[in-house]
Amino acid sequence: MNKREIADVLNEIATLLELKGENPFKIRAYSNGARKLETLEEDLDTLIEEGTLGDVPGFGKALVEKIETLAKTGSLEFYEKLKASVDPGIVSMLEIPGLGAKKIKSLHEILGVSSIEELQEACEANRVAELKGFGKKSQDKIAEGIKNREAYGKRHLWWNARAVAEPILEGLQALPEVERASHAGSFRRKREHVGDLDFIVASSNPGPVMDWFVAQDNIREVTAKGDTKASVRFESGLQADLRVVPSEQFSFALHHFTGSKDHNVLLRQRALSRGYSLSEWGLKSVDAESFEESSLKADSEEDIFKHLDLQFVPPELREGLGELEAAESDGFPELLEVSDLKGTFHNHTTSSDGRASLEEMTEAAQARGWEYWGVADHSKASFQANGLDEERLLEQIERIEELNASKRLSTHVFSGNECDILPDGSLDIDESILMKLDYVVASIHSSFSQSEEEMSARIIRAIENPATTMLGHLTGRLLLRREPYSVDTHKIVDAAIANDVIIELNANPYRLDMDWRFWRKAAEKGLATSINPDAHAPEHFDFVEAGVNVARKGWLTAENVVNTLSLPEVVEVLARKRPHLKG
Ligand SMILES: [Zn+2]
Ligand SMILES: [Zn+2]
């Protein structure tokens, strides 16, 4: 454990002791110890090695023992036992903003509340207001805190978090005191959703940077502000943390706080095996006397990897999933970029539930410089989405042919359909009509509660249908809103490869489906994808960026993605199932 992690444990010990009503001097020894540790100038590992930790004023013998044990082993029996001795319902009340251990203790002792739910009930019954030392005002504050906690606990889609993150980064970079600035954390790794935002800044004058950070618009609460660290909570509930470091530490802090934890553990192990210790402060020789003397320089994250004989690992791949092995050789993939895309499939128009006409969508695709795009409106089983029957579908094919023939717009339009996979696995539209289209996206929009076995068999039957070009949103999940239906992904990947069917990467920020965790293996086996925005309006074409983010997390390159192909190349691919396209 590092200094900060140990300080967190000491603070938690102090809180737990307070919940138990222990001697205040004992409690203060731990909270003071945590603060001392956080502000300790010397390197903790060095002090432990030299056996001089006890010389630091304020560190008693008992505390030194505990810090050393935590630093060496990462755990502490005293702490584990203490944790186990306090009711978790009471501990959870600490999550309510503004409610400290002391107050929780009296609420528990006098009112008998042992959980957040019971406390909420006590507030509603006006029992907290009647309590000595509380009153109506603090009861209202607690009730509000309970409500906020729910919003605070929420995770945020990467797509929504970006709207908050980008202006912060731009603002930081514009400050004269800021030498360098970056976001970090899971947001930088492009995770599909994030818990909070992290920013790292290099500056020799942190004061004005901190002042600017806590004075931004739309801040609901400044949760912490120190000399070099600050945390704020925005109205949306999203929290943002800022750390300001000296310029020479910037690359190390950026790497450390970008994570992931798993990646950092593996990289630290690699450093250790080469005689170095890697931390947020630097990379130094394990045998060195002092930190300053032996710390290696890194002007960029590239330099850190170089010191450890590795290629630069893109942040998206830092998940501890084999990236260091790849970075050891020259076989690191050149990941997909938004600019690689030359068109897209799976989009809707006003013919079903889209908000823009065929012409408007084509103009938007042309404005992006796309060579082609595809219309895949819903089929008739999706009646709530105004799905097309055979007759309307034939009319739409004609209109698309007319638009292409008119040469009014340079972007070619493919005629497709997002055809419902019915509960038995058959497709919603007659095969003879489906074969007149350029392609078919087969998707599930009903009977989500089928068993995994039924659902997998249903999808595989659709994959085996000769009319199917690609599979839409594999699991039907809506991130942070709706769980995926159960399906055997491995079986479906194999069936898709065997039947020359593409599995889309649905780029709607709520879907990002098939999940990035499956793509590396699937692509190695030969599965192709298409980054599909599932656009229902021209501005939804932007979603391809969210799709590219997770495609990168899945190690995908342009070669794995059909909509990086040029128009003639894509026609070749589609013609494998529809020979008329080559005519
Ligand atoms: Zn759909
Ligand atoms: Zn759709």
C-alpha cells in the first residue's frame, strides 16, 4: 500500500472507533496520523527501510507498527476485526453527506436506527427533529442528504461525462499557471460509463488553479480543497477531482491516475523485476538512497514505458488484459480511428421511428464526407416504431434507387432493413423481399425473457438465414437502464463467423453492444464488425465516436471493420450474399 491508501485506512479506523464510542484521544491519534502521513515530505518506503518512521513527531509506537504492516502486506488484522465489529448498516450511514460518526452514534443509540432506510423513516416520522442536538433544520438536511446520495451513487455514461469533462480540460489548459493538463482515470480509458472525472495538472503555482477549479459554473458542492488537491460535485451528481503536481511528476501522476488498478499492478511488478519501484511520484531504483537522486526522468508517458522496455500502451488498452505482453513485442495493433470510417449501416428515417427524412440523412452523411450510408428502418413486428411491411419496404427501395440515380448527392445510399428476429428465430419479412435489399440487420426487439438456451438458438437461426448480413445490438442492453437478455455470446460469435455474418458494434452510447470485452478474441477468430450509430437523427451519426472508443478497447483495427472499406469494396462484401449487387 502507498501513503495515501494507508492514510485512508487510518481515517477509516478513526471513524469506526468513533462509531463505537471509543476514547477520543485514541480516535484523534489515528486521524492525526492519517493527516501527518498525507503531508509527509520524506519517502515512506525509505523511512521504513531505515527504521526511522518512529522519529517523525506524532507517530507513536502502535501507529508505526500498523503503518509498516499496511505498507508491507496491504492488510491489518486490527482493522479487519474492527470493521467486522460494526454493523454495516450503521457504517453505510456515513455515505450521507454532512452526517458524521458522532451524530450517527446518537441516532443509533437513541432512535435505534441501524440503516439508511430506517433513518429515512425516522426523518419522515419527524423523530429526528425532536431529538436533542438535532432539530428540524438538521432533519431536513439529513433527508436531503439521503436523496442526494442516490444521485451521487449513480454512474455516468462516458458520452454524458464528456460534456462535463471537455470544458474543464479546456479551462485548465487556458490558465497561465498551467504547464500541462490532462484528464485521467476511467474517462481517459474510455470506459462505457464512469464514476467520476480525474484531472492532472502540472504547475509550479497551484493556488490559482485550485481557485479556478472550485469556482466553476454548475458546481453543487466543493467536497474538498487543499493546496494541491480538490474535489467538486456538479449539479448532475458527477464528481471531478483535480491534482496539481510539479512538472517532473506529471507523466508519472498521469499514468498512475489513468489506471486501471490491474494495469498499474502489472506494470509495478515489471518495474520491480527490473530493480525499480514505480509510483505516482516517479520511477526510482529500489537500491537508491534517496528518491531525488535515483528517479528516472519521463517527459511523457511514452518515456515511462520506454524505461521498462515497452511500447506505449494506449490508455484504452490499460485494463490488465494482456496489453503488456503485446507492448513487449512489435505486434501492437494500430487501433481504429473515427477518420477510418467511410460510411455506416443501421440508421433510421421518418419511414419508421427516425426524426429525419431519407434526403436529410443523406445530406448529413455527405456533410461528414462519407462515401455511403445505409437505411435500416424497422420491420412490421416493431409496430410501436412504425415498422415497414413488405409493401412499404418495396416503395422505400424504389425511392432510394431514385435518389441514387439522380446523382443529386455524392453519398451512395444502401437499402437495408432492421428486420425483427421473431421469437422462433424466423425473420419478420418475407425472404424474397429481403433479398431485394442490399443488406439486412437482424435484431431482437421482443420476448426478452426467453432462457439463454432459447435466446441463443433464436439468434443462431437468424444468423443462418441466408438473407441476414449482420446482427444488431447482440444483447439488447441499455447501459445503466436495462440489463442484457441472456445469450451465449461465444456460440453466437462462432455461428456468425461460420455463416459470414457481421456482428455490429452498436455505437449508441447506451448500447455499445457487442461488449468490448469480447471483441479481441472474436476478431482474432475472424469475426468482422460494423460501427453502427443506430442513428434516429442526423446528429446521431456522432455516436460512431462512442463506438470507435469501445472498438479500440476491444483491440479492433480498421481491418476488422467493414465500414472502413471504400464504396466498391463494401459492395463486394455485401454481394457475397446478394449477387445482384455486382450486376
Ligand atoms: Zn434495434
Ligand atoms: Zn435500430
